[in-house]
Amino acid sequence: MQNQSDQIEWRDGDVPVSTQFDDPFFSLDDGVAETEHVFLAGNDLPARFVDGFHIAELGFGTGLNLLVAWDAWEKAGCSGTLFFTSFEAFPLSKADMERAHAAFPDFGGKRDILKDAWEPYGGVLNLPGVQVDVVLGDARETVSQWEGRADAWFLDGFSPAKNPELWGEGLMCDVAKHTQPYGTAATYTAAGFVRRNLATAGFAVERTEGYGRKRHMTRAKLPS
């Protein structure tokens, strides 16, 4: 695994950029708004939230998607537990996580709760209202070994042009196998090969309006 101190360079102040993939960890326009548009609205959330709803994610990154989903869960007044499983090959150090979080809202204190609980070793984090499981390793191996099934997927790897391994047909098929009937997936990319791989995996795929500088994004749903 790459040394954590070498994984990030900081541009324009506190914008974290992966040195391996030369790609920022979140939108340079507004990372929170992008997550709300792509991953929440793209999966018809929070309208679908129920006790035990399970989100799975390719790429934990800074934890922004978790914070936005967790905040939406709480604001929706949901009772019970939201489950959130994230597959991450290169976890951020605690110091880098804290620095990245400085760009985010407080989310009613959730940002600091996550920061204090975070350690880059994977495993389960029991946070108020949400159980988070960070699965370390190559998603091409770990997703297939996972015993769970998600109601919604946040497909949030680095750019397909720079990290094509996280968008391959085999992994998209594994995603489909670990999705509940009528489950959904969403991603910021509308790359043709990503949409084709999702379709091959069994998803009904549509290209919709993207966020910010991205003209289009992708939504997908299992027919059964």
C-alpha cells in the first residue's frame, strides 16, 4: 500500500489531489452540492430511506459522501440505522482527513465525530445513526468477497481515464451481484465504457444532467 504521506498533494490551498491518479478528491466547484446532486438525487435519496437502508461506495476518499448521506438521513427524521460500506484501497491519514475536512461544513458536528473516530486501518465505525464499514484493499477483489448487498451504490472512484480499473466490466458485474432487487447506482461520470459495463452487468442505465462542469452523469437501476 502506498505510504499515506505520499498520497496527497494540496493545491489552491486545501484541495486534496491524489498523487497516484492526479485527480482531486472532490469537486472544485462545490463538493457537497456535487454529492447531493450525483449520489443522493442520483439514487432517489432521501426519499427511499428506511431503517436498515444500505449504501455501498467505491472509494471512501475524504468521507464527504458519508457525511452528506449521514446528514440527509438525520434531516429526513429516519429512525433506526443507516448502513454504509465503503471499499477503499488508499485510506487517508488522520492528519490529511482533518485537513480535507476544513473545506466542508460542520454537518451539525458530524464532521468532527468522523474525524475523531477515523483511523486509516479499515473496519467498523459505529457513529450516531449510522454504521460504517470501511473495507480496505483492491475493490476488484474485496467487492466479490463481500457478503452484503446494497440498496444504493455511490460509484465514486477517480476519473475513468486515470483509474480505469475501478470501472471495469468485472467489477461492475460484482457490484450488480451485491445489489438488492430494484437497487440503484449513480456516478458523476458518463463515460461510454462505464455505461456499457453497467448495462452488461444487468443495470438499466440512463445518462442524465451532470453537476457543474460535467455535462452528464450516469444513473443505473436493477430491473429486479
